[in-house]
Amino acid sequence: MVRLPYTTALTTLFSYGLLFAFGQLRDFFRKFVDWFKAKNVKGYAPICLGLEDFYVRRLYLRIQDCFGRPIASAPDSWFDVVERTSNDNNKTLQCTSNTTRCLNLGSYNYLGFAAADEYCTPRVIESLKKYSASTCSVRVDGGTTKLHAELEELAARFVGKPAAILFGMGYVTNSAIIPCLIGKGGLIISDSLNHNSIVNGARGSGATVRVFQHNSPAHLEEVLREQIAGGQPRTHRPWKKIIVIVEGIYSMEGELCKLPEIIAVCKKYKAYTYLDEAHSIGAVGQSGRGVCELLGVDPADVDIMMGTFTKSFGSCGGYIAASKEIIQHLKQSCPAHLYATSMSPPAVQQVISAIKVILGEDGSNRGAQKLARIRENSNFFRSELKKMGFEVLGDNDSPVMPIMLYNPAKIPAFSRECLRQKVAVVTVAFPATPLLLARARICISASHTREDLMKALDVISRVGDLVGIKYFPAEPPKIAEADAEITS
Amino acid sequence: MDMALPVVNATAAVLARVSAAFNAPLARAVVFGVHIDGHLVVEGLLIAVIVFQLSRKSYKPPKKPLTEKEIDELCDEWEPEPLCPPIKEGARIDTPMLESAAGPHTIVDGKEVVNFASANYLGLIGNEKIIDSCIGSLEKYGVGSCGPRGFYGTIDVHLDCESKIAKFLGTPDSILYSYGISTIFSVIPAFCKKGDIIVADEGVHWAVQNGLHLSRSTVVYFKHNDMASLASTLEKLTRGNKRAEKIRRYIVVESIYQNSGQIAPLDEIVKLKEKYRFRVILEESHSFGVLGKSGRGLAEHYGVPIEKIDIITAGMGNALATDGGFCTGSVRVVDHQRLSSSGYVFSASLPPYLASAAVSAVNYLEENPSVLANLRSNIALLHKELSDTPGLEITSHVLSPIVFLKLKKSTGSPTTDLDLLETIADKVLKEDSVFIVTSKKSNLDRCKLPIGIRLFVSAGHTESDISRLSSSLKRVSASVLSDY
């Protein structure tokens, strides 16, 4: 829960108001300058109206160098960030050939499979030589190899469901599956902070969409009761089916979903559940099996479980795991299965090897070590940040921790200063988050060592003092307390 | 007479009293110096009653919201449909499994077959140089890029790939997407919003249809590859429509249509676009690296300058033998997508080894343009050999690497047609070891073009492969279609 101090809210609104006013002033003068130069070809409406990209031109471009930073090495715990310069006040950026070695707190590398791995990479190279980089064909034609069949079986076994189906991209998994499961006459109830791919899939399906308050099973129950009793809009016919869509870990909040309560509500009202575990599969749970394992929910209670391989397994692609009938139906009708090029075979092999390492089937206990390390790292980092007085969101055990910044000026200040001290962080502002709630998001990895974390804490603390984001009082250090006890 | 007189007297007395009452000084009040008669009081009372009645609200039966108990009952009674419909009997669900790379010769279910099911147009699967560059990339960067482009997912190979493609095509800049079909259905909603007009061909494939649906613009379809229909549609939309000048208008076509193998006549489309002031979005997945003297696509094939086409998108999973997609156009077009295209902003970036494979593939194409001549001669040979197949006819363009065969005489129902074609494909695979496929349709696809057998010709096929295919196809179709 975000506790926004009153004075901070006022100053943030004032800052945005000032930026907006300056932007409008510059647009006004720009109109005069453009009047003399005919920019658009006659007869064509402009490809982008002036109002639509006001935010981009006047606010985002000022801090453009904080986003989209190119890197020149693998996204491991330490990487090389390419330096960029600008000759025209941040309107365009040019890459130089200098790089800086920085600590990586921004990539989704939860279990440390991002760089070349001793078990996975030789097998990936072997499969590349055998199957080549792509099959150039859709899954139903000539794109299914033995690797794809093996991974589908392995993913289903890992997650705990009878069957699974594979896709080459996580975003497409959501947008192409939801229209297959529900259509006009159905109802989708989704969490208010769901990812853009789910929103697109829901919109593309043609079903009615309603939203419930973020992570609130009580409000979900209210919405369900109201909708079932009211029926379809205008005709009041009963709904054909209802699907409730939630995520395992919300990437902008770092919170875990209240899964047991939500499943109980859905069972009571006979609604189907769809769980998107993009950030939580492989990263949480005793053996890496996701939120279901962490919160003690039986996978058979969730109707459809979706996940991606990009974050914890260091590859690309997504999967859906459900009962055998649903997977067969999807294999016959899902457009992403029938029309899209199948997943690249080396990427498939990477996921197979990564899952084998996590399950311990490669003959070592590296998997268990990685899982224990990420849990320790996340909990240690979060508790230290909270002790320093930062406002950190998210639950324990979640490897994603947003630190609240609020003010628009603190976004580039925090990002640039941290980069100068060789720590690379990710800052997020409007429109990915609400206007007043800008934040810096830290993603912890199993490949971060204790020294890396101490350095990161040191840098963040110093920069935090400089920028002024320690909104809560810091805890006094333990040594002072013990001294006080001895002397008293 | 005596009785009448008292009655008359009584009536006269009553009348006199009533008139006295009315004419009494009380009834004649003086208000502000004005004399008011008694009847005015009665009229005033009547008006007051009328006004009172008009001012009361009309009767509405009171609204009673549902009680908790009623809601509980409704919730208990409601039964949802099952999440997926029951599987139809006899539906084919097993797909052939490959055990080696999908080159011109591959191993399917343990047997070596000639492969006409992979869109490997330039024969780049298994190319040594590309595999070496991928291995270098894998050792340096690992497999995945672990982040979206905005958050440290931009790797220097992505920037190299974008500039390489832009230089190859002759456009100012290009942008990479991480998956082939997500390219077009992210580009269209980034530029077309509610209120815009889009004119699209009715034979576009599902990804384009999805993009058109997500954009919420007004979409008008014209007859498949019919320029007269396009011209009349454009005329109808712009004639007399004063507002048409202020809204954005687009024509969406594919260069080689996946569903039929036809090629769009770009020179006529550009003439029409300039006449009616529309912008063109061209989907070049199957023609990039195939058409044109040096493989630069449809614009080179027709000799149209590349600046005249506003937006070009393509998936790299065909001729370039890698994965992902790109979009190219003017600087404004490309920059706008970096912040407002959902498939670019909200998704992890392309794995770096696939980007280096794309760079090597484009290099190979620049250095060996003779591979295009091989491809063209293979297609011409196939057309010649299959021209007299019993029961099947070729409906694709003579230059298209997708050779589309449909039934000469349809049985009337799409399911039986599909059954026949699948039987032919199965028999060709089992008896002669040639791997061919039919076109598959999802029930979400609204394209109504007929289905058929799709053959993907590659520059790596030899003449003996092609003769094997044609003799097998002729034999099997003669036996299967002999009853129809």
C-alpha cells in the first residue's frame, strides 16, 4: 500500500503543473515557427496529432537518456552500459564506443540464467547445430520438433497440470489465447493493474470486460454478485461464462496476489480462473513452482495457468498449462499456434536445460542453491532498504521491489546519479504507473553476491540522501542501541 | 295557480338573495383601487387547483433493488458453459514431428523426406556462416535478453540489425520486434485510432485482422486483389466527404498473400493512393528477400521508389531463416513506435542470437544474389510440372514462392474439402516421403478465401526434389480425387 505524504503530493502536482505550463508555452511558440514552414504534405492529415504526443515531446524527451540504455554484454549481475551523448538537448541520442561496467539492478534475471551457463549453453549450441536457428514454419505445418514436444511435457510436469502448449512470445500468448476461450456473451473480470497483453487479449475477444480493485477479494465478490444477478448489459440474459484474470506477482508493485481467497470466491460463484505467472514462475516457491506453491494453492484449482520463460529461465516464449481437453481445443483453434512461426529450437533447449537445473535433474544442487539465494537476497535487500527509511512496496519473498520517488524531477536525478556511481537502475513514470506515483524498480537476481548487494545499498543510500527520497524515519543502527543499554 | 305563485315567489327570492350575495359589498372587494367581482374568486380558485395538479409528479411504480437473498438465489441457479467446447470426433490433432533441421531434406517420424512445408525460401537453414555468428552471440550474450527495450534490453546487436535492415532497404530507420506476427498487430493500432478510415484487402491473414480490430478504426474491405474494387471503394469513401481531409486514411495490403499466393500490384496501388491521398501499410513477410532483382521486396520488383510507401512491416521467419520482425519507414514513423507500439514497449526484446542471425542473413543475400535466380527457376519448374495435375489447379502468382493448389471442383462443404486435401497430403508423405501441408484455418479467422495445399519452394531444392514432388502429387491426387 502506498502512503503518500500530503506535502509530497502537493509538490508533485505543482511540478507537473509547471512542466505542463512550460510545455504549452513552447508549443505556442512552435506554432508560429511552423506556420512559415509547411511540414506536412498537402492533403494528408498528420500521422500524429499535436495533442496525442504532447507528453512525449515536452516531458519524456527531457529525460530520454534514463530509458532505453543500450548494453554491450550479457545482462548478468554486472554488465557494460554504452554511453550516449546528445548534441541537441536530448532530442536525439548517439551511442559512443565507450562503455561503463555497472551493477545490474534492472534486468529480469531472477535465477541467474541470463549469461552463458555451464550446463545450458553447451546443450543450446548443440541444438543450434542440429536444428538451426529457426524452423521457418508454423507449429502445425513443419514447425514441431522433438524439443517442442519435450518442453511441453516438461512444463506441464513442472507446473503441476496435465498438459501444456508452447508459444514463441509471452505477449502473444495472452493476446491470442483469451479470444479462443471466451467471446461475445462472456464476461472477463480482470484486476485493475493487469498487464497490457491481458488488456489487449480481453479487448480482442469481444467479451464484456469489468475491472475489480487491485488485489481485493471482497470487491471481486461484490462485482461477481452484481454481474451474475444483472446478466448481460441491456438484454439481461445470463452470462455464458465468466473468467477472472489475475497475475502472480504484479511487476509494478512487487506484490503477490491474494490467491487462496480469490480462488475461494471464484469457486463459490462458478467463475473460471486464469493466472498469469510471468514474474513468479521459477522465482518464488520452495522449488520454484510459483505462487501456487508459495501460498499453498493446489494447481488443480486454477483453471488456466500461463507463464513466460523470459524472466526466470533466461530464454524467450510463453506457455499455457491446463487440462488435456482445453489444450487440445487450443491446439486446433488458437491463431498463434496455427499462424505464427514456432519457437526457435535453441531457445526451447535453453528452457529445458534451465528447468532440469531447477529440478535438480542435471545431477547437481545448483537449482536449489539458486532458489535459496534469491529468497535470501530479496528478503535481505528489502529489509535493509526499509531500515534506511525508503518507501519500498511489495511483499516478502518477492524479488521485485519498487522504491517510491513521486516527484518528476527525482526520476532523472536518481537514475543519472546512480549510473555515475556505477549502479544501473530502472525508473518508471507515467503512463506505466499513475501520474503521481513514479518509482524506481529493483529486480534482484540469484547471481548477485552479498558484496554486490552491500555496494548497491551503499550507493542507493547515498543517492537517496542527495535526492531526498527517504520519506520515512530511518531505524537507528543496532550498535547504538546496544551501547545505550550497556552504559545505562 | 295558487301553488305556482309561492314557487315562483320562492325562486325569485332565492335568485334575489344569490344576486344580492354576488353584488354584496363583500364580494366586490377593492384591491389596489381595482374593483374585483365575486366570480373572479371562483375562477382564481379553479386556476389554483389546476396549477397544483400539474405540479405534482406523475405516478411511477417504486424501484426495488434486488435483495441479498434474491441475488444469492440467482447466483446459485446460474450455470456457466464449459470453458472449451467438446472435441469433434475424428479431428486430426497429431502433427508430424521433425527430428532434424527443417531444410530441403529433413527427417520426419524417423524417415528422411523432401520438405516442402518450411518457408525457407533462400535455403539459409543450416548455413554455416549464420550458425557460426549465432554461436558467437550465444557465448557472449546468452540466450534471452531479459528485459524490454526500454529497461536495459537493448543490446548492441539490436541496433546493428536495425541499421543494417534500414541500409539494405534504403529507408532512414527501422525498428525490431521480437516476434513475427506481433509486428503487424502492434503497428496498426499505434497509427490508426478510433475515427480513422482503413481500406483493407479481404484476404489478409489473421494477424492483420487482429490489428485492424484492436485499432477500433472504421475498416472497409475490398475484393481480394481486385484494383477496380479498391478504386471504387476509395471513390465512395472520399466523394462528397468534406471531413475526409482531416482524418487519417490507410490502405492495408500484403505483398504476397499467405492465404492465396497472389501478389499485390503495387504500382497501381501507389497511383490510387496518390490520387485519393491515402497512406499505405505494406505487409512484406513473404516477399522480403524474395522479390526484386536483389531481394529488396515488392517496391524493387515494381520499380516504385521506397519513399512512396509509408509503412513497411515484415516477419523475419521466412526468407531470413530467423525469428522476429521489423518495421521501417520515415524517421517520424519509426520514432513514434518506440513509445506507443504495445508489442515493442511491453514485451521482452528479441534474443540477441536471432538478431545476429538476421544480420548474417542480410549479408549473405547482399553477397550472393544468385540464390534468387535459383529460387525463381525452381518456382517456374514447379509451375510447369504441376500444370496438368488431375483435380488440382494452381491459383497463385507465377512469381510467388508459395504455390497454392486448390481443388478444381469443390465438394460443396469446407470440411469435406479439407478432408480430401489432408488425405492427399498424408498419402504423399507416407508413400513417397514428400512432406507437404494444407492451409489451416482457425475459427477466429474471418477470411473467406478457399483452402488448399500450400507448397513452400526453396532455393535449396534440386530439380530431382521437384520432379519427385510433382510425380507423387499427380499420382496420389489421381487416385484420391477419381470419384469426385
